[in-house]
Amino acid sequence: MIEYGVHVLLVVLFPLLMLGVIGRVKALFAGRQGPRLLQPYFDVWKLLHKGAVYSTTTSWTFRAAPIVSLATLLTAALLLPLASGSAPLAFSGDIIVFAYLLGLGRFVTMIAALDTGSSFEGMGASREAAFAALAEPALLLALAIVCVSASAISFHEVYAALPWGSWGVPHPEILVAVVVIFGVLLAETSRVPVDDPATHLELTMIHEVMVLDHSGPDLALIHCGSALKLFLFAALLVHLLVPFPTDSLWLGALVLCTGALSIAVLVGVVESSMARLRLVQVPQFLVGASVLAAIGLLVVIVRGAQ
Amino acid sequence: MTAIFISMLAIPVLCAVLVLFVREARSILRICVWGSVATAILTVVCAQRAFSTSLFAIGRQLMFDSLSAYHALLVVGVFSLSSVYACAYFAPAIADGSFDEEKARGFGTLWFLFLGSMLLTVSSNNAGLMWVAMEATTITSALLVCLDRDQPSVQAAWTYLLMCSVGIALALVGILVACAEAQGVSPDSSSIFLWTTLRELAPQLSPGAARLAFIFALVGFGTKAGLAPMHGWLPEAHGHAPTPVSAVLSGVLLNCALYCLSRFVLIVEPSNPGWTSHVLVPFGVLSVAVAAAFIVHERDIKRLLAFSTVEHMGIIILGFGFGAYGAALFHTFNHSICKMMSFFCSGALVQRYRTRDMSKMHGTLGHESVAGSGFLLGLFALIGLPPFSIFMSELWIARAGIAEEHIVAVVAFLSAVALAFIATVLRAVEMTWAEAEGPAPDGSVGRIRLELVALPLALLFLLGVWMPQPLSNMIAGAASFIGGG
Amino acid sequence: MTGYAGTLLVVLLALDLYMISTSRLGACIRATALQGVVLAVLPLALTGISSSTPTSEVLRLVAVAIATLCVKSGFIPWLMFRTLRGRGESREFEPFVSLHLSQIVNGALFGGAFWIAISLPPAWAHIHTMGLGVGLATLFVGLYMTINRRKEISQVLGFLVLESGVMVIGWALLRQPSFIIEVGALLDVLVAAMVLGILATGLQASPDEAGVGEEGAQA
Amino acid sequence: MIWPFALAMAIQLASGIAALLFRRSNRVALAIGSAGSFIASLIGVTAAGQLLLSGGSAVAAMPWQLPVGELLVGVDALSAFFLLCIYLVSGLSAVYAAGYFGDPSDSKAVAPKAVAPKAVAPKAVAPMVFSFALLVVSMAGITLARDGVLFLVAWELMSISGFFLVTFEHERQEVRSAGTVYLIASHVGVVLLLILFMLLAQHGGGFSFAAITAAGAPGPYLANACFILALVGFGTKAGFWSLHTWLPEAHPAAPSHISATMSGVMIKLGIYGVLRVLSFLGPPPLWWSVSVIGLGVVSGVLGVLHALAQHDLKRLLAYHSVENIGIIAIGIGVGLLGQSTGAPVVALLGYAGALLHTLNHGLFKGLLFHGAGSVLHATGTKSLDELGGLGRTMPITAVTFLIGSAAISGLPPLNGFISELLIYLGAFRGAAVLQSEAGQSPGTVAALAVIPALALIGGLAAACFVKAYGTIFLGHPRTAACDGAADPPPGMRLPMIIGAALCVAIGIWPAAALRLVERPASLIIGGAEPLPPLGQFVAAIPLVALVLVAVVIGLIGLRYALMRNREVAVGPTWGCGYEAPSSRMQYTAASFAEPVLEPFAVALKRPVHADLPKGYFPAAANYEQHAVDVIAEYVLAPASFGLLSALRKIRVIQTGHMQLYLGFILMTIVVLLVWYLPGGGG
């Protein structure tokens, strides 16, 4: 019971902190002093207390979209083990459900973007659709690596059965999976090099331009959603990288948070050290990730043969 | 009984003479109907007798066995219906006087002589007599083909006459060789021309001579039956003949040629078991393939039907080749009925649209509903769509082919049929539904009676879903007769 | 007088060759007339008549001979000459295949015919092998003539030759000529009918090219 | 056990014939036909469902004889399952049809703008009603047939009635050609099926399935031959890639409820045929499963890519049928994999996934085609770029269409996701099993290939339906066609609502649907050992769905609480500074699809017809791009053209010159004498 409580608390409270960390890291790289770590919380709080502006073109779809997409992410969060070795909702096959819940969220967001009838948002939606269609296989291939090498189809079994090398070093194929998932993370959470949340030139944005017309509480929900998405991927990576202490919940929470924060730092570093890819190169980036994952999968098969 | 048999053969001759003394065209056509119907009734009686007792002979020269009775029934059936249609077909010509009474007389006489000679062909026990009757059918039908003496029809008739005479002469050589062979082994030289005798002697014939006889007979009667590559005359003759004549030509005349051929199979098979099939299968495949290839680009409605006749003759021959005699006979039946009906409809369409070019016929369902729908369904039946019985017989034949392990032949056969299917469907759909540009066709049509279309179609449909016991008995009897059962 | 049979058959063969080699219609018609004569005598020669043969049989054969003579070398040649005059056509005919080539082809056909005749089983003691061979050869020549010549009349000629070939085969194969007579008669009547047909309907040698069936360039 | 289906078929056929009798009045004919079909569907669905739950099978011989062999009918779990699909979808379509043609006077669909200008009088629908009844009856007949001949007859009847349905608006040339293409394709398939069944009959000594089964598994050569014949022959009907070309022609041509039935169930009978034939062929070798999976992947990916490139709504849906058939094939492939590697659970998951997806696709594809029909009915056009903003004027159509779109994209918590989930589970397990046992075998690779393939297909499908839904129902109306559009009459709404409800129901409570799938799946697998109940694999789905819904409600509540007494401003969409946006400037379907398709340019030919703006003050410019079907354009068309010209060349042998014909006679006799006289060939 207590661990469920911790789970929910982490889901609700922690993600925005990662955004803050990223902002801070980027500021440091840029030599600025930067916003406070808790700035995102204040932003959301402020947005939640604002009114809203709606386009005459939009319909109920537009209003429903932020809610549904956040809901899908929250539900997905309940499927993913965070602090402990298992999640509130754990069952065989939850990995696939997890991936597809993210898909549902994306679907709704794109629909909402088209609801505004603005060609900019349409453009963003179509780019989102294109990159998502390519990111999906990469993600599932990476998960397949993990599942096959652990021969299980649910997070808690996988985590329990992950093969570890000496000194808690993960196996090479797991590392491949980690790399791929990190790439997907960058794409899914619309980070550099795939997308740039900071820029406000509509023609180059992807995710930001989709939510251009959202305002007030809706926008707050969307911010929470993207932060949560980032957190979920981070949690996934942490569990794959670190042999998790199953006995103590608090230790687990600690490991998770530090891990997540360090991933946030890593993201910040990447964002400030890399340039954004040209749009035509993004598919190459994602397909490359899939190919890498496929190679890792072949490694698994060969290893299994020995 | 003998009297009935004799009168069955005599009535056509009598009518042929009778029509010479009739004044008025309509009544001549009416006589055609009643005469052929009367013949039909008598034939049914004799056939029934023949089926009950395996063989039913009159003297030495005439006989009815199950095989010939089967074909005789087809002949009279098709003739009666065609005569009914002839009344409708010639009605406009009578109206505008182009079909005057001496023309009608010529038609009637030849019509009955044609009928009589065909009945004689199937009912003669004497090979020579059969041959003579066959030749008679050629002459009479050739004159029927060029009934209206215009250039193309005369040309067609001339081609038909010469080719079939040449063929028939070759067939005669075959008969002579067979008989000479028989005379080598038979006690009395007087009976060597009788099929009954030949059939008894068949096992003793020397294989080589039997083969020689069969080859000549195959080419000869094959020419008459329109097997590729001897089919050259067939499209011309069918295309230019008056439609009732075309119906009879492809409905039953070709069957009679096949009948003579099957007689030869009967004689040759015992001395060369399995050999005939190796000769027949290639012919069948070739005929089907050639016909399909020609159907693709054919725009003349009657020539299309003619080529489809070639195709179906090929299928029947395949049936013989695969040893599925029952299937072949069943297919003969289906094809005769369907082809006759299709010719009726095509005739009406040609009269309505004043052209034989299908690409100039549009919206047939609207303009000529009975004939149009009949023609469409007839085509569907001809290309072997269920639930029409042609599908069944084709399936039956193909099955036999697989059973005999003629896989290649069956595949070729089916793909050729598929090709014909495609071509025909493309034509039929455009014909049936395409919007006509220009005014509605105004040709004067001999109003085609609904039952002429509905009856055959209903029969085909019925046979497609249900095999009545009597018919299957008849077919089984005839088939076992060929199969040497 | 069985011995003469061989000679007669050789004459027949020679006439075939002559007809292939010549290009003049008149000559061909005359040759067919001569063939008629040979055919009339042939039965007497083939079915060897001796003192033992019953008179009825002899009379019958003679009757056949006379009938054949009248029809084949009397009536039909006359009819053909009349047709020829009636149509006022040139007396040459244009073969599709050159005459020399035709000779070679027919040589091959002769060979085939005789090969068939001799390759038949020896059990056939009662048949006249050479008769069969010559008959087949004549048959082939006739068929070839119908193929190789343009004018209907010359095709009729070819058919005539073909049918005398059939008759020769018949005589050669069968002891008792029961129905050869009526068959031959029928064929002659048929040929006559054809010639009359040509006379009646001035038939041109240009067939309509397969009706409207030709789809041509379109579709 | 058979009689309920016999009764249903009888009622349906009777209603069709009655409709023909009352052809004078469209209203009466439709009423009779739809009522008959509806009653038949009720009977059929209940009987099939009851049989699927209780199990059991029966075979009976008809009292009369076919010309070849006797008539055998029977029903088992597999037939029952497909009967369920048939009657479910056809019943809904029948109701829909009643609304669709109920008022031809005011509907734009019966005389669409696209059609020739001259006003088409409301045409007699009785023939269509009859053909529809015949179609359903023949489909039921296929599933009930227990001997090859009856099967083939029913199969051909299905094709022909389908042909008459496709050519309903036969005064349009493109409709006629679509119909002929369809009929030709199906007949080509039938030729292969003829050979297949004759080979089987040869093996079994009779056409009856019992005899074939009794004869045991055929030898490898015969088995492989039958497998290939079945895959190609039935695949032509099912629409596997490269055999699919008739689908995008026929579906747009047919009236919408016909497209729904054809795409929803008719093509599935190809799947039925494959499964039925596989049950005769004994244990499958590994390469069967590999090839089926490969075929499925290719069909899925290429199908959805071509769908993305379409501008015509119904063509788009037709290509999605190809995609979904691909998914079903993947499922079957996984099942075969499980069979050939002796992993019954994998086989169970694969086959269950395939069967459930068959049902699901029937549901949501029927729903989507009905939605497309409503749009066509209301606006008279089905070209995406002429539509837009219909969500406001046609709310019910919009919502149901949205649910269908999400379902076909395989998103939770809807039915499409469940079937894909089962296939995923099968693939994962299969990979695990193989990897532990066989090591790097082609099977392992195939199983693992399924995973990214399904993911890619899902992503692309989602993109495609965002495009479709967005262009039709969201944004501004693009042309005047959308003026005065309104939701269709209740007769048409009801089927869509029911379909959507079923999609949701199966998605939220899959265990119930899986009970229907269990028996047929285990029937295909055969085998003695009992299989685990399928329910366990999806036990958690309802909980997840429940949580999702709860969270949504919670968030709605939160939002409501927040927005209470806040001022909500309303204004035009922000044009990023551009002041005079017009509805034509919205993102079009083509522009939406462009970046998605661009990476896949190799697989897809899209010629461009454009004259682009030139100079400083460009005059009118335009840009057109159409996706051409690679197979139809670059394979079939050249082939058929070559064949035609070759056949025209042959005609020289039929010039009307008698000498030539006589020459053939001489040639023939010489050949025969030379070859056969010595007893050659004998």
C-alpha cells in the first residue's frame, strides 16, 4: 500500500523537477544564471489559475485532447515500476500496453491540432505522425531486446530476470537497448536533436506548434504530460542500467530519483551541445535507431544459441 | 415398333416433299415446327425403347443403341426449338417480302432433309450408310448456309462445303481401312460394314491398321466437328448462316460428327488400350486454346459464339481423351442447349441493332430485354459459371483429367477457359450496360418468345444443381456403351 | 488379267505427277478424264476375273466400269470445260507454291503414302498393297492441289483427284465392292453440284476477310 | 445444429426473391429485403454464438445429388465463427441500406455530383437487394460446405452476386470496369482453387472434406503445392499484396453498405479458405509460417502506405483492408510458427489473434464504410480535399468514425488493440521459445520481425486516420459540398452506433470476445493436450481501461473545477500573424501525408502533375499528385497489353482463305501419321 503511495507521489510531483534541471543545465552551458529549479512548478501553477482562449474553429475534440493525453500518460505511469521492482498494475504483456498507451496520447494530440484548422498546427501534426510512426518500431525493438534476453513480457518479470554482468554492469545488448530508448526519448519528448522546445519559429517546430492554440489549464496539463513522458522514459532507462534494490522501497526511490535527474542532466547536455537535425534527417536518425536495435536483437539471438 | 422407327426417319422426307406444294411462307414454317415436333415424339418413343433394351435394331442396317439414342434426342430437341425460333426469325423478312415463298420452300425442304440425314447418321448401323448420311448433312446444311444468296454467305458455304467434303473423304478412307481390317478377321465379308460386327471384332484388329483408320477418321470427322486446326470453315459458316441454321449447326451437327468419332474410339480402343487418349488430349487442348485466343479480339457476335463452339468441342474431346465419357456426353448436352439459346438471342440482337458488331451494341438489357438478358446469362453459362450445368461438366472433365494425371493438359485447359472467360465478360458487360450514344436501335425484330430463352436456361440451372435420375441413367448407359462397359 | 493392275496404277501415278507439274487448266481436266478411264478399268483388273467368277459379278463390274467411264471421263470434264468457257477465265492457274517445289513436296507425299502402305501388317494378304499406296498418293496429290491453287475450278479438280484416290483405295482394300459404287456416285454428284454452284453464283476468289471479326489496331 | 443456419439462409433468399417481385416500389423492396436480412442475421448470430460457446459440430448430406458427387453441409467451430462475422456485419449493412436508399429523392448519393450531368432517375434497387441476399447466402454456404464442389459453387455464386452489387451504378463507365476487374480477379483465383480442390480430391478419393481428412496428411510435394495454390487462390479474394489490385477498384465503386459487407466479411472468406485447407495439410513445415508472415508484413506495410497516399475516402479504406488482411496473415503465420515448432500456446495466441482481428476488422471496417457512406450521402463527394468541418454538422457520424479510426489504428482501449496484443504476445513467446530451443533459426527472425512490423503498421495507420478524420470532420469546410450536410436518418445511424459500441465493448471486456475465438483456434491447432483459456492473457485489460476512464473523468472534474467562473475568450485561430486565412489554406490530406510518405518513397510511385508559380506575380498554379498502384501499373497492365497484342498476331491463321485451312488439314494428317501411326505417344 505504502509503495503505491510512493509511486503516485513520484508520478505527480517529480517530473516537473526534471524540466527544471534540464533548463538549469542548459543555462549553465549558455553561461546564464538561469531559472530556478522549481520554475516549471510555478509555470504550471500559474497556468492553472489562468482563463482560456479558444478558437471558434475548435470543437469538443480540442478541449478533450489535453485531458485524454495526460490520462493516457498517467495510466501508463501506473504500468511502469518506479521505486519498487513492480508496478501497481503489473501483468503479462503490460510492456505492449505501455507502448500503445503512449500511441493513444499522441493520436489525440494530433487530432486536436487538426481541430484548429490552422495549417501550422496541421504541419506539426503531420511531422509528429511521421516521426512517431518511425519511433514506434525502434521503441518496440528495444523492448523486444530486453524481453527476449529476459524471456518475459512484463516489466516486473523483465527487471527481475535481467542478466547482469559482474560489478552490476549490464550486458552489451541491454546497453544497445538503452541507447535506442534514449534516442526514442529524445524524439518522443521533442528534444534536440529531433525537435527544439525552446524555439518559437513555427516552421521548424513539431510538438510545440501542435499545442500552439492551447492556453490556460489545458496548456498546464500538456506541460505536465510532456514532463511525465520524459520521467517515464527516464525511469525505464534507470531500471535497465542499474541493478535495482528490491528490498528497500526508499533506497529504490532514491536510486530512481538520482538516476532520473542524471538523465535529465544528460538531456540538458545533449540539448546544449548538439544542433537540431534538419527535418529530413530526423527519419534517418530514427531508422538508424531501429537498425541498431535490430542488430542488438540479433546479438541476443546469437547469444541464446550458444 | 419398327413402324415407328421407320416413320421417324420417313416423316422428315415426307415433309420435305410436302412443303414443295405449299403456297404460303408462314404455313411452310408452321409445317417445319409440326413436322419436327412429330419426329421428336417418335424419336422419344424409340429412344425410350433403346434405353430400356440396350440395343434396338431394325434389320441389319438401322439400329438405336443408347449412344445413338442420346444423340438423336438432342437432334430432335434442338431442331424443334429452332423451328419454333425460325418462325420468329423470318417474320420480319416475310413482312418485307424478302423471304418469299420459293425461298421458304427451299428452306423447308433443306431443313427437313437436314433433319432426316442427321437422324439417319445417328441411327444407321452401317458405317458406309452413316458416312453417306454425314455427307448428306454437309450438302443440305451448306445450301442452308447460303440461303440468302449474298456474296459472303455463298463464300462461307463454299468454304464449308469443300472443306467438309475433303474431310469426309478422308474419313471414308478411315472407314475403308477399318472395314478391310475387319474383313481380314471376320467369317462373312457381307457384315463387315456393320458397327455391331466391327465392335465384336474390335479386339482382334491389328493395332497398326486400327491406328491408321482412327487417324483418318479423326482428321475427317474432326474437320466436320470443327476441331482446331481444322476449324477454319466453322466461324465463316456460323457467322453468315441464318440464325436458326447456325443454332442447329453448332447445336447438334457437330455433335453428330463427334458421335461418328466416338464410334471409332469404340473400335480402336480395344486393340490399342490408352492410345486414343494420347491422340485426343492434344486436339482438345489445342482447340480450347485456339478458340480462347480468337474469342479475345472477336467483335462479331455470331463468330464469337462460333469460336466458343470450337472451344466446347475441344472440351468434349478432352472428356473423351480423359476417358470421362459420361462427362463428355453431359457436356455435349449442356453445350447444345446453351449454344442454341445463345444463338436465338444473338439473332434477335442482330436484327435489332442491324449489325453483328458487338462493340456497336449498347444497353441490350434496356432495348431488347428478353434477348439481352438471355444472351448475357447464356454467355455466363458458356464461360462456365455456376450454378449452370456447364460448370459441373467442366469440373467433372477436369477432375477426370487430374485422375488420369494429365495435369499439364488440365492446367492448359483451365487457363484457356479462364482467358475466354475474361474476354467474354469484358464484351458482355459493355454490351449489356454501356450507354448508347445516338438514337435507339430500330431494327425490326422477330419477337423472340420468352419460353425459348427461359426454358433452356431453367434446364441448365436445374442440371447445375440437381442431376435427375433418368438423365444420369441415360448418360451412364451411353458412357458405359463407349467405355466398352 | 490381274497383271495389268500394276500397269494401270503406274499410269495413274504418272497422271498425278503430270497434273502437279502442269499449270494449264485444260490439261488438268483432260488428265482427270484419263484418270476416269483408268479407274473404270481398274476394278476389272484388281478383282481378278477368271472363268470361275459368276456372270452376275462380272456384269456388275462391267456396269460399274461403264458408269464410272460415263461420269468421270464424260460428264464432269464436259461440265468443267463449259464452266471454264462460261466464266471466260484464263486457262492458267496461279499456284501459291511454285511448281518445282510442289513436285518435291509431292515426291515426299508419295514416299509417305507407300511407306504407310507397306508398313501395314502382313496379315493383310488379301489387299493390294500397291493399290493402297497409289490410292493414298493420289489422295495426297488431290489434297495438295486443292491447297495450292487459287481458282475454285482448280480446287474442284483437286477434289476430283482426291476422290479418285479414295476410290482406288476402296478397290484395293475390299474384295466385294458392295457400296463403293454408291459412294463414288455420290461423290461425283457432289462434285457436279459444286461446279454447278460455281456456275450459278458467279463466285469471286476474294473472300471477305473474316467478317467484322478483325479488331484491327484498336483495343 | 445446422437447421438454424438453413432457416436463416432460406429467409434471406426468400426476402430477396420477394424484393424482386415487388420491384415496382423501391421502398417496399428495401423494407422486405432489409427485414429479411435482419431476421436472418439475428438467427444466424444467435445460433453461431450459442454454438461457439457450447461447442460441437455436425455434418449432414443434402437429400439430392449434384451432377458430380453429393452435397455435404456441416458446421463446426470454425464455420460458426465466420458465420458469426458474416451475419453480424451483413445484418448491420442491411439496416444501413434501408436508410441509405430509403429516400433517394433527397439524397445526393443516388445522383452524386460526380456522375454524368443528366439526372439519374431513382433507379430500381430490387436487383441489388436480391444480389445482396444472394451474396450473404452464398457466403454462409461457403462456410457450411463440407465438400469441394459445393464450396466452389458457393464461392462462384459469391463472386457473381458481388459483381452485380459492385456494378449497381453501372451507367458509369468506371464502375463497370471496376466490376469486370473484380470478376476477372476472382475468377483467376477460382481457377487455382479448382486445381487445388481437384488435387485434394485426388488425394482423398473424393471431394468431401471428410474423405480428404480421412486420407491423412498428403506427402510434402502435394502439401506444398496445395499450400501455394491455397495461398494464391484464396489470397486473390482476401487481397494479399500483389493480388489486391481489384480491391481499390471495387470498393469505391460499390454502394457503401456493399463495400462494408465485402470488405468486412467477403474478403475474410479467403482467410477462412486458407485456414480450412491448412487443416487438411497436416503439420506445417517452418517455411510456410515464414512465408505467410512475410506476406503479411508486406501486405500490411505497403497496404497502409498506399492508403496514406489516397485522396478518395473509400479507396483509402480499401487499401486499409489490404493492411488488415496483412495483420491477419501475420497472426496466421505466428500460429503456423507455433504449430511447426510444437509450441501450442504460441499457435493459440497467433490463431486467436488472427480470428479476433477478422471479427474486429469486420466491425470497424463496416463502421468506417458506413461513415463514409453517410458523408457521401450528405455531401455527394468522397474526395477528402473537398470536405472538412463536418464534425460540427454531423456529430454522430463524427464520433463513431473517430472510434472506428482509433480502433483500426490498434489503439487501446478498443478492439483493434486486443487482437494485435494477442499477436504480439504470440510473437514474443514464439521468439522466446525458439531462442531458447532452436537458436538462430529463420523462425526466430520471423517471429521477431513481427514486432517492429506491427508497430510500424500501427503508427502509419494512426497517421492515416488522423489525416482522414482531420480532413473530413475537423477544421473548416473546404468546398460548398459540405453546405447543409447533416447526420443521416436513424436507419443509417443505428448500425454505426452499434458498431462503435461493439468496438468499445470488445476493447474494454475482451475476455467475452475471446471465448468466441477459443474453440475455432483450438480446432485449427488440433492436438490432444488442452490449451490454456485465452481469457488469462487479457485479464488485466478491463482494469487498465477502467483506470484510464477513471483518470479521464477525474481530470475532467479537475478542469471543470478550475474553469468554473473563469472568463473564456473566443476568437479565430491564430494565423501566426497572417491576417486573411481562407478555408482553402488548411492543411490538406496530401500535405499531411507528404512527410509520412517521404521516407518510403522507394515503395510508392507518386507521379506529379504540376505547373508551379513562376516570376514575381505568378498566375494560377496547380499541383497534383496521385499514387499509382505499383502492381496494377507496372506489372498487370504491361502483361495484359503484351498478351493482347500477341493474341492479335495469332489471328493471321483465320484470314478466310480456304487454301490455308485445307493446308492445316494436310499438315494435321501428316503430323498424325508420322507421330502416332508408329504408336507414338501411346
